[in-house]
Amino acid sequence: MSEITGDFSKNKAFLIDMTKCTGCRGCQVACKQWNQLDAEKTTFFTGEGYQNPPLMSEYTFTRIKFRDYEKNGQNEFAFYKEMCMHCNEPACASVCPVGAFVKTKEGPVTYDAKRCIGCRFCMVACPFGVPKYEWSKAFPLVRKCTGCYSRIKEGQKPACATTCPAAITYGNRGDMIKEANRRIETRPEKYLKKLYGAEEAGGTSVIYLTALPFDELGFKHVTKRPLPSYTWQALRLVPGIFLTVGGSLSLLSWFTHRKDRLKKEAEQREESGKTPKEESK
Amino acid sequence: MTAAKIIIKEIKGYHNFVKFLIVLVALGALASLVRFVFGLGVTTNLNDTFPWGLWISFDVVTAVPLAAGAFTLGAIVHCFHIKKLEPLVRPAIVTGFLGYSLVCVGLLLDLGQPQRGWHTMVYWNPHSPMFEVSMCIAAYTTVLFLEFLSPVCEKFGYHVPLRLLRTIEMPLVVAAASISTLHQSSLGTFFLIAVDKLHSLWYNPLLPLLFWISAMCAGISIIIVEATMSHKWMGQPDESELLETLAKILPYVLTLYLTVRLFSLFVLTEGPLFDRPGLVGLFTVEMLVGVVTPLVMLMNDSVREHNRLRSTAAWLVIAGVILNRFNVSMFGMMEKGTMYYPSFIESVVTIGIIAAHVLFFVLIAKYFPIFEHHPETVDYSLPDNFHKTDKVGAPHGKLASEA
């Protein structure tokens, strides 16, 4: 959470033009190779159509979703690359009790496996369902795409963006949004006039261009407001509530106990007041 | 006779129900061992779609409000000064202490890396509700432990610690209430991040406030149920007169809850409310059985004065709060067409934890003076002078020289 600057246009971002995707899944392979992820034993047609593996998992940080549709009476494929969106204000980073997730100033949201306690709050919080758990292990950790942070730091592009023959452009977020809008303007018949990721969850570092409506491709409907603000509006009151409740209860009990004490003292005075009188007589 | 023989002989003398509880606890402990050997994935029905299951929904999100009796009653008795309810405080503290200790156990089982639990104390992230709750639970378990030390010290006649505990009694009560306010409500904040995931019947910005108010309802109800049961089954003193007073307070809190609940539902909620029949059913049961029915019941003198009806109403409130927490953390979070149900191991562990709670309560009540504590014999005004503890400790005076 610490490195958020407020201006995200200089962050590195993916522009993924789904109309140019051929479904070669080179990005999936490159991701597995760079991150040294184990292979999964999968079969075709366990998910929708030709997509394989059926779901993202602890072994699969990105994958191409296939969607069948009909165009001019012919069957066509549409694709959607699923991966971490690297939100400007990530929900995972805000809910993590130990701050294992960090939004780096370069753009990627990284994960520190040495800090993680395995509470899975990030999985509950992520609006895109990205963090996955090592369910196969006795002491599991979370796994997710780190935007190839180690490559970015060395001035390289992420593995998937390097491999992709056509669809992925990588660069400053501001430039990517400009480029996306330019494409929509120059070929309005080809694109849906909307960017996914420009405003979703308060803006992400992955921007999508498509020809088909987003929900038909399996994009999740996500709020435009940054997610951390939903919990922060309650959490920011915590110190105040603590002091108010603590203070008012202390005050209240001081008064009630004072009343008690005064009553007792009055009783004692009455008792001691009587005895001297009796003695004087 | 060796120590082992004494213990075995002691256990043989227990009631069969207590022995049954011991078996359940042992089974639960065994099942949790299985979790550590084979992993979460194999032993639970959790997966990437349902990262949180029964252990979070019951052992943490539900168990915490069920243990709310201690702070609620502490504040009622000591801050609002309704002194006659004092005999109920100690059983409530024992319940709270056991509840929170078992919440910690449940949490450690559910964490992927329980050996790193202390990381929350070191790597602070104040933006995380989980950070806030774990700090609060750690602090409050300590407070409850200190409060629980009083009967322990009395049992063994430790006078010096007793004097110290008396001195910090009021600060502890205030700390308990403020810390509890924070984490009871922050458990609701957990689910504020689940925008578009938690169904609109439960998702609204006032969720933390609702969690706090309903926790107090649950706390008061638990005290009523617990006192009624320990009178009936354990031969402890009959506190029905005090429970009537508590039952008089409860409808006010319930009304407050109902008002805020309806306001947040119809004014502050954004999404569609009645689009999923299953969830609407759960919601209706939660509100009608868990809130409206007990509220109507408790507004009648005849119900409040009648032992069985009063405890029935309290049971309904408890059931309502349990259902509410499950609706928020489990049923309401399920996407249409998906389903989670706990595995065998998960269920055995949770049953073991509930059994452990009852078992330890019975055993503590058996060996420590938690019911024998009456305001007539103890001066409970502010501990402004040290000699008062001596008077109290007089029956245990034998060990005074050692202490």
C-alpha cells in the first residue's frame, strides 16, 4: 500500500487487444517457463470449448479463455486473456493483514511469500478472482501473476508480453490508454467503444480492447470505485470509536462509582455523627 | 497414589455426558492433526472458489459474537452500574475466555502458515480489517485471561495477585468493551470488501454496526441460556430474577438492531434484493425467527418471568445471530449455481471445538469458584484501598503467609 502515488499514468501497463489474439496460448507457455510452474494434467473440453487448462490455479497464472460465437452464419472464436489486473489500488494489498502484497511504483502488484500467513483474505477480496492457493500442500501459500516484476526492474517486458506475436502492447499506462482510444477511433467498426480496465476497480494496469461485449467474453462486472475505499470508510473510524467508547465508559463508570462512594461516605458520616452526640450526652 | 491414577480416578467419576464430550474433543484434535499432515485441500471442501468455509464462518465469525457476553455484561454491571447482575459476570467471563481461546485455535487451524501467526504483530497493515481483528483478539484474549485469573487466584488463595487484579478491574472492563466494539464490528468490515460478491440482502455499508449490535444481542442471550442451563443441569444457584432484568434489556437492543437493519436494507442497499428465492428464504427465517419472534416474545411480562419461555426466546436470538453470520460469510457469498458444504473432517473439528467449549466450562465450574461469587459477600466498589482484598480472602486465609 505504501508506494501508491495517486498518478498511475507512468505505471507500466498491458494493452491487450483481444481482436488481434489468435488463441495460440504462447503467453501461457511463456508464463509457465519464466515462473517455473509445474505442468497440470488436463484434458480438452473440461472447460468451455478449446480452453485449457479449465481454470487458473496455483500452477497457472494466466490463460486464454475461448468463447464460441456465430458471425455471419459461421462459427467464430473470441478470446480473453485472464491474468492479474495489477489494480491501481489493489484490494488484495489493502486486506492483507501482514502487507504481503505491494503495489510497486513500476505498476505490478507483487507478493511476498515470506510474510504471508495463508489467511486467504486476498482471495475473498479480489474482484477478479486472481490469487490462487496451494491446496495441494500441508502449509500452503498464495500464488499469483507478479507482472514479471523481476524482469520489469531490469528494463525488460513481462514474459507473456514478450512472447505474444500480436495482441499485447506493453508500456506506460497513460500511453496505453491513448493508444487504445486511437485504435477505437481509427477502426470504429472493429471495436466495442469501451475499455475494460480503464475504470474497473478504480483503474487497472491491464487494459482490454474487444469486439464483443465484455460480459459475453466472461469479463466480470466490477465496481468503478477502488475497492480499498469500501473497507476504509469503516476502518478509518476505528481510533475514534476506540477513544469514544473507552472515554465515555470510563467517564460513566467514574460518575456511577462516585455516586456510590458519596452515598457510602454519607452513611458513614451519619453513623459516626450519631455516636459523638450520644457520647456528649 | 500417583498423579496419573488420581486423574484417572477423577475422570471416572465424571458424568457420562462429560465423558462423551471428552471423546468428541479427542476426535476433533485427531481430525485437526489430519489437516496438518495431509493439507487443507485434501481434508476440507475449500477451493479457489470458496477460500473460506466452515472454520471461518463458525469458528471465527460466529464464535466471536457468541462470546460477546463478557464485555456486554461487564459494561452493564460495572459502567452502567446495574450491580445486582454481578453474579452473572464471572460465568460470562469464563465463557468469553474459552470462546476467544477456541477462536484462536480455529484460526490457527485455518491459516495456511499457522507458525507465522505472529507476523500480524510485526508487519502492520492498518488498512486491513484482518490486521485489526487479529490485534484486537490477541489483546482481548489477554484481558479475558486476566479477568479469569481472579477465580483462579481465589481458588489457590494468592492474595497479592488478587489485590493487583482488583486494582485493574475497572480499566479491564472498559478495555474489554472498547476492544470488543472494535473487533465485533470489524468482522463485519471483512465483508465490505466483497462488493458484488456478497448478496445485497446482507451487503450494506452499515454491516460493521449491525455486527456490533447483533453481537450484544447474542452476548445477552448466551448469558440467559447459560445461567438457565447451569441451574438446571449443574445444580448451580437459580438466577431467574437477574435473568428477568437481562430479558428486559434485550428487547431494546433487538429493536435497535431491527431498526438499523431495515434502514440499511431499504435505504442504503443498492443491488437487487429479491432475485434469488433460496437467499430470500434464508433472510426471512433469519429476520422472522431470529429477531421478530423473540422481540415480540420478550415484550411480554409473562414470557420474561417464565423460565422456559425466556430461555426459548434467548435461544431464538442466538439461532438468528448464527444464521446471520452464516448468511453473510457463507450462503450470501455463494455465486448462483455454486455450492459449498463442509467436509467430514471440517465438521468433526468444529464439533470438537464446540464440545471443548462446553467441556472446559463444566470443568472450570467444577473446580473454580465462578458461581459462588455474590455481591453480598464481596465489596465491589472501586478498589481504592488495599485492605478490602484481605477481608474477601479470609476464607482462604491459610495460605496468606505463603503469598
